[in-house]
Amino acid sequence: TMTTLYLDPTSWDLAVDASRNIALAGYPYSVAQTVANACRLWSGEAPFNTDRGIPYATDILGKNPPLQLMASWFEREAKTVPLVQTAQAVLEFNAANRQNRTLTGQIQVTLTDGTVINV
């Protein structure tokens, strides 16, 4: 199993538990959170492995990459997380108007024990 520091989903900052200790996230939530962190990692941002990360600066922001290509980047990063066996990103781009364009989605992850989680 995997344990990690719990990050508040709204602020993505550390949280405390009922005993006022730094909160921990247990399995399987810890894996989901780690997958989310991997997909938030900018390319070159990890100091000990600059090959990891999503190319936000070079290939996403201000560009219009195909959704299938972006999905493959998120899936690749999700599969770097221990215990993740498969990952499938489902992305949806809303371009209703130029000012409110949004990209949303989720990654369906299957863990090595068969547990399926949506990130």
C-alpha cells in the first residue's frame, strides 16, 4: 500500500487531521493524489528527472494540441506512479467562446490489485 501527505483538494496545500497533526492519505486515495500530482508536473520541473512532466509551456499553453496527444501525455505520467497498471485519460474541451475556453477531464486508473479509481 501507499501513504502520502494529504493535500486539501481545494487549495492543494497540506491539511491537518483531528489531532492537529499533518494529515496523511491512505490507499487508494494516496495513489489518486499522486497521479494528480504527476499530471500537474511541468516538463523539466522535477530536479532529479527532468524528462518527466507535461509540456505545458512548450506544447499546451497558447497552442491547440490534439486532445488525443494531451491524453497520451497524462496517461504516460499517470503510469509513472507506483501501483498504477493502466491509465486512460478522457478529456473534454469546451470552446464555447474565446474567453471561457476550458479543458476538463479525468484519468481512469487501474491499480495492480484491480482497483479502479477516477482522478
